[in-house]
Amino acid sequence: MRRYEVPRVAFINKLDRMGADPWKVLNQARSKLRHHSAAVQVPIGLEEDFKGLIDLVKLKAYYFHGSSGENIVAEEVPADMEAIVAEKRRELIEAISEVDDQLADTFLADEPISSTDLEDAIRRATIAQKFIPVFMGSAFKNKGVQPLLDGVLSYLPCPIEVSNYALDQSKDEEKVLLTGSPDGRLVALAFKLEEGRFGQLTYLRIYEGIIRKGDFIVNINTGKKIKIPRLVRMHSNEMEDIQEAHAGQIVAVFGVDCASGDTFTDGSIRYTMTSMNVPEPVMSLAVQPVSKDSGGQFSKALNRFQREDPTFRVGLDPESGQTIISGMGELHLDIYVERIRREYKVDATVGKPRVNFRETVTKRAEFDYLHKKQSGGQGQYGRVIGFIEPLPEGSSTKFEFDNMLVGQAIPSGYIPAIEKGFREAANSGSLIGHPVENIRIALIDGAAHTVDSSELAFKMASIYAFRQCYTAAKPTILEPIMLVELKVPTEFQGTVAGDLNKRKGVIVGNDQEGDDSVITAHVPLNNMFGYSTSLRSMTQGKGEFTMEYKEHLPVSQDVQKQLVNTYNASKGVVE
């Protein structure tokens, strides 16, 4: 919430439980989370005596009657609680005066503060993210929920009081401030997908403009134009058909094929609400359903998850025929396996997590390969000559094919087949069978036969040519390096830093934030398995970390040797 600058209110729940102590929770929120907060309510009784709440702003007592607290009775503040109410109201006013000048002036002048003045000040301070009002109650018994919802209306910003930025795709993702008014051009974001009885239900948040049933809208991420067949407003699990919706509302539409994170407009502008670049997956798992009968449900689940989450990919391992799912980390993939089990009732067996290594070449190597086969009927003949070399640093492509042929040594119709052969060969390098990246292949010369040459012959020639010169090009393995950001209490800083060094991490930054240290490091993903558990045990559960993919870098010699040996051993078993 800090990162995305979200104004917020807090709710202390379960006041009817044994040992409930809202003041202790409030102090912890201040000390541990560093929230500048104060209670806007005082409970009447705690644990089994919890009867209602006193509103410190309006100075009214609320009691919740009925089987599920639906009848609210407002009364005057009980006489025996006037002292604590006065004390807590003063505490609330002091906390807001620290961050709101207007209220501070009234407070310092010792003028009486009316409930309207106080409510306005809380709203200003909450929207400015300088204060968090704290509500309390028991959600299970429905006590205190209604005042909380009133608080959301009173203190949280309405859509036009928040700055939402779109990225203009026609101007290299330049930030554009959206007005948030219904008069603007339509901008809506699909933020959640759900499998409903009638197909895919897409939840849209409208940031600007109006959306109507029967309108045509354009999906900016795919460029497709779609008609809206049905527009509904959701009330938990019930839906209400509506004809139109305005900026600031959340609606759901049926029959729109899209992925989560796609942005829709009326076609006149190319704005997206989220950046369009999707990071490459860094970790893979082999999964397969336990029983053969559940294959249909299994593939249905994977298709849905791919639409929901652009960083989740599904592929097939050509060697073992297993389904491979890839994503941004261990936990990411674990959650999807658990969801297959829970939502689709399919038990799946899971292989060991595999890191997505890459291979590349480090020097130039020549190739000259003749593919010749004669076995009755039309033979196969194709010769390719050229070289393979690493791409210069910072090049935008990962694979380049350069046709430098002079003359007609190879008929031009065969060139696409040669490129296809090289691309196919680059799908798995000979070191550990992972894709080869950052290579440039140049074709200088070759030979063809008038009868025996064919596309297949040249494709085979280029595949073998690649394998022939690959070892001479000094191949090396690249591993994904993660940008890891840790936040740990300062007393554990040394232990955590030492552990990062053990994991071959490079610490690039160390800042202080209150009592916490914020450490930034680059760590190979292969050394990050099970890190959340060890970080918890090193920091008594107080440390947290986030990691995202940064780049692929060459591994050290000893690691390369180890990976190659493991790969060869596993191939030996397969063969």
C-alpha cells in the first residue's frame, strides 16, 4: 500500500474473543507497522460482554441487536464511559493535529471541535496518507461492520480524488493523468477473471468514460474489437443486469475473451493501465494429473490460469512429453498446483522445480556441413557454410540469422528452411539442453543439387551444422539472476547479509528505514530455493523479501561443470 500510495482505514476484528485488547493492537500497529493511527471508536465491553461501540467523532453510542447485528440502536454515551471517551477523543484530535494544520489551529486555540470539523480533518489526513483511522468490531457477529462501511464513505477518496495514470502506448508508455470523469474517453481495466456458469466473467474497473451494453470496445493488448453482450453489477455472488456504468465503478461483463491486466478503450486512444512488457518466466515444474480421466479438467484449469496471469506459461517437454508450467518462482507455481486441486478437483503430481537456464556462445566458430543421404529414390543433399558468433551486448534480439550469400549457390527458396533449421537447433544447446540465446548465425556459402536438394535436406544440414560448430564456439551456461529486496530488523542484518554471500549473492544497496534494514542484492535463482523458510528462521519471522527477474548471466566454471555432469547423467539414464 505504501508503494502504490493507497489511502486506507484499519479494522480491529474479533473483539468478542477471549483476550481481545484493541489498544494493544493499536500500539503494535504504531510500533511495528509505523502507522500514524488512532481509534475513531471505543468498544462498550470486551470479550463476551462486547455490546456495541461509541463513535468518537459524533459522540454517540451504537448497539447492535438482532441475530446478526442488523438492528442498530443509537443512544447517548453511557455515563460510566464519559471519562475514557473524552480521553480517547483527545488522543484522536492530537494525532490528527500533528498532520492537519487546520485542525491544529482550532485545537491550539482551545476552541471546541465539532463533529463535522473532526470528520473533515480525518478525511483530509486519510486521503493525504498521513493518518489511518482505526475502526473496531466483530465481523462474524456483524457488529461494527455498518459503521466501518460508513467510514469507507466518509474517509476514503472518491474516484476523482485519486490520481490514476495510464500509459500511452503510442508515445512509448508516457504517463497520462486520467480525469476519472464519465465525460472522458473510455478506459477500463480487466483485473480479475472468473469461470462462471455462463462462461468467463471478466471484472472491469472503469477509470474514465462510460461503458454501455451493446458497445464496441477495443482490447489494447491484443488489438481485438469486442461487443459487450451483457453488463452486470456484482453483489457478492448475486448479479444484477445493468445498461451502463460510469467511471469509478466496478462491473462484470460476459463473453469477453481477454487476459487479466488487459486494458479496454473505445478505440480512439491507445492507453493501458499496466505496462505491456511481461517478464520471462524463471522457474519451471513438470505436472501431470494422477488419473487419466481428469485430463480434460486439467487442461481447462491450465488454459484459464494462463488467461488470468500473463506471467504463467504452459509448455510441453519434447523429450519426456510432460506438461511443464513456468512462472516467477516457487510459491507462484505452488499456488497454481493447489488451485488445480481445490477448484478443479484434479490431483496432480509435481516434479522438482527447475530453473530456466539458457546457453550462449562466447566466440566465433565456422561451420561447413554437407548433409548427403542416398537411399533409393530421391536422396537428400544440402551444404551450408558460414559462421556462428555471439551478438553484441545490449542487442534487442536473442537470435539473428544473416543471409550473406553472394550468387545462387543455394536457391533462395531454401533460405527460410535453413533459418528454420538453425532456429530449431538453437532450441536446445548441447551443454544442458536449454535454449541458446544471443547468437548470430551468418550463411556465407553452400551448395545444392538440382535433383536431391529439398527444404528438408537444408533444414537437416543446418541443424547438424549448428551442432558441429557449437562446441568450438566455447558455449557457456547463463542462469537467471534475481533482484532481491529484503526488509529485516537491523539486529538481524549481519546474519542475513552473511547468508546472502553464502548463496553467491552480490549486495548492491543497504538502506535504513526506521528500525529496519532494507537490503538489495542480486542473487542467482538456483540458490534461492526454500529461502522464505530460512529467512523466517534467521529473523524470528520478522523478515520479508520480494524478488523479481533481473537478467541472465554466465555461471562460474565449477557450477557449469556440475550442471553439465548432472545433465549427461540424466541423459545416460534416458538412453
